[in-house]
Amino acid sequence: MSEVKVNKISPRTACGTVTLGDSGDTFTIPAGATITNNGTAAGFGATGAASWDTTVKTSGFTAVSGVGYFVNTTAGAITVTLPASPSAGDVVAVKDYANTWDTNNLTLGRNGSNIGGAALDSVISTEGLAVTLVYVDATKGWLVTDSGLQSETPTAEFIVATSPCVATVGDYKIHTFTGPGTFTVCSVGNAAGSNSVDYLVVAGGGGGGQVTEGGAGGGGAGGFRMSNGTCMPGPQTSPLAVPAAVPVSVQGYPITIGSGGAGGTNGRSSPPASPKVDAANGSNSTAFSIVSAGGGGGAGGNFPYPGCCAANGLPGGSGGGGHGNNTPAGGTFRGDGNTPPVSPAQGQNGGNGNASSTDGSAQGGGGGGGAGAVGTAYSPTSPGSPPYQAGPGGVGSFVVQTGFGGCNGTTGPVCGARYFSGGGGGGRRGTPPNGNAGVGGSGGGGAGTPGDSASNGVTGTVNTGGGGGGGGRSEINPTSPAGGNGGAGGSGIVIIRYKFQ
């Protein structure tokens, strides 16, 4: 290795340029070497620049020009002595390492030079402060050229909230409400951490319809509304999710959980001992400004005793299924979903039933609508073509199991997801193979009643928003007061999710 020793390199002409090496070369400055600036040269050893020493200081010391120091006063106050006999352009910087200068102060010892024109030491008592000082002259001495707080470049801060039922999954808190309550935000974070929450708001499902003849419609599922501002993974997370989470502030947010609608009752006897009662819609669930509508009640189809006329499926979050009755005047129409309308749709339409005055085996109700699909219509739509199938309830929608769902909801077609808001299945008249009831949709929908059974429609699963199953006529004992009633809808649920670390 060659070595060249010189005291000075000068250009060949005054104010010329001296080139060191070629483009791409690296010059290494040995440890302990100092690059000085005479105060007039720009861009090299510039006045006011400090090279930071990352060894944290925990006791008093004398600063060296050109160096910045991280000073930790956790154990007590510390004095940093400024350089003696400084030259113009000398620079020293200090930073509060542990955010403790407000309790244990940092003192800058002037060491014979003025600080800001005063012959006094400087006491710094601001938490988190960083200060850079440059020596100018004997009159002013050391002057502050830069100061700032860590809060000016904020670190991540996160929401802190409380409610009765909280789970932790990874970096997220999940608050589940199966009944009314309050989501209390104690402190709000920032955009670098979290200052908004994702939600799943599911309303109560509609009750299944009732019959003395034919088959009733399944109840519509409760409205399904959710957000995915934290990018929970697909395909396990519903495509119905909106991308924007809800910003929150420090306050209590009331949470309402919708109850399931009552199933229809048929007052079964001839004539009826008591008037029939049609299926009811589920109740709304609310959180923040989000309202999910209760599911529509399923259509009831009664033999036309006095006061016992048929009804259509009701509109709601998802629509109730239509009925099948052996009177041509009986309605077969389903209820409309997404009522009132929101985007994305909170639910789907119910399925139509089928009525025939010539073939009792062709009487069956349609399935209630689900969040993810319409309720299926009774099949076939004409008599004499078995097998006869009451309409299954529409499938619900879903969230990733480790996101909102956990152990809530039900399993369904998508692996790793939990389902909510499934429609209730339609009820049937007749014995197998002419009496197949509609199954409930994934997401808590109750099954309809088969025609060979004196049982009632199945209740929707609690805290899923599933619709109740529709009732069907029992061929075993068609005048028995047992059987033929609709199942109640399942209650709703609210789940809130946010990042906490």
C-alpha cells in the first residue's frame, strides 16, 4: 500500500477546484480524526451539524464540539459541561432520551462562555426536548439553532376502550356484544397506531311463517353490515364489507342488539280456537351510526277459516319467504331484502312459495333471504314432478374466524370463516318424498317443518341474526293443535375490532 504525506493540497489557480479520487471512490476518516470548517466553506463540515453519539449518557460529562448526546436523567439530574474556549462554528446537541427532563432536569454548564448572551448556566426542564447549540462569538456565546419535541414526529398511539366482553387476538382487541351495552373509549390513538374501529352489526332475524294447510315461508335474516378497514384477509372475509372503519372519540357509544322476531302461530283447530298470529320481523341492531334492519317475517298460509287469511313475506334486512297454500287466492310472494336500502346490500330477497288447489303435495314455502344469497323458491313450481322441496334459506355472510368471529356465528362453506345472517328454511305439506322441508341457510337460519311431522319450524340460532324456519301441515294429524307454527328468529350481535398495539 502506498502512502502520501502532505500538509496542504492547493489548486493550481486561485479559487480553483481540487478533485480527490474518481467518481464512486470512498474516503475513510479514521476514528478520532476531526474535520474542521473555517466558517466560510459550504457543504463540508457545515456549521451547525452534529454527529450523534448513540452511547446513552447517564451521568455528567464535558461535551465535545461536533457531537450530539442522548442524555438519560431517570436516576437524577445531570450537568453537561459545554466545551472550554470554543471556536466560532463549534456545535453541541443534546436529546432527552427517557422523557425525564421535566422531573430530573438537564443543566448546560457554560464553562466560561455565555449562553444566549447571558453568563448563566441553562437548565432544561421540558420533557422529550432536543436542542442544538452553535458557538457564535464572545458576546452571545452559544445560541440555540434547533429545538424540537418527539411529539412533532409522533410515534404510534392506540385506542384504549372497555366493555364487558373483550378478547385479544394478535395485535387486536375484539369487543363482543350479545346484549345491549356500552362501548367506552377511554383514549384515542393516532393514525400511526389506531383511531378508528371496524364493526360487525347483525340485526335480529325474522320469525318463520305458520300454516294449517300448505307450507309457510322461512324468516328473513337480520341485516348484515360490517367494515374491514384493517384489511382482514380474503377469501375468509365477506365481500360485503366496506373498506372504511369508523373514527371514534373519547365517549361511551351505546350498543343495541336486535331480538329475533316471533314465529307465526296458526290457532290450529276447525274453526280456530284463537286467531292466527303472523310472523314478526326481527328488531334492529345499532352501533355508532350503523343501523342493521331486522329480518322480514315469513309468509303464513292458513286454510281460509274466518279471520285466517294468508299473508305475504315481509320486507326487512333480508326478506321473508313466500308461502304455499291450497287456495288460489293465497299469496305466494316473498318479502324484499335490503329494506331500507344501504350499500353494500345488508340482505337479500326471500324465495317464493308455491300454491296449488289441485295437488296438495305441491304446496311449500320459500326460504327466507340471507345476507349472502336470496332465499330459494319452492321446487318444483308445478304439481306432479317429485321430489318436492320447500325452499332452503339463503346463505348468510361471513368474517374470518380470527377477526370478528372467534367462536361466534356458525360454520359454513368457506373454511376459516364464521357465518351470520342465514335465512330460515320454508315449511312443507305432505309426507316424504313429498314433504321435504327447506334447510336453514349457513349463518344460523332455522330449518322449516317437514310435512310428516307435528313439530314447529326451527328457531334461528341465537346471536347470529338467523331467520326462523317456516311451519308445515302435518299429514299425521292435520287438525292437531301441535305443529305448523313458525320458529322464532335468532337474536343479533355486534362485534367491534381495533388495533391496540
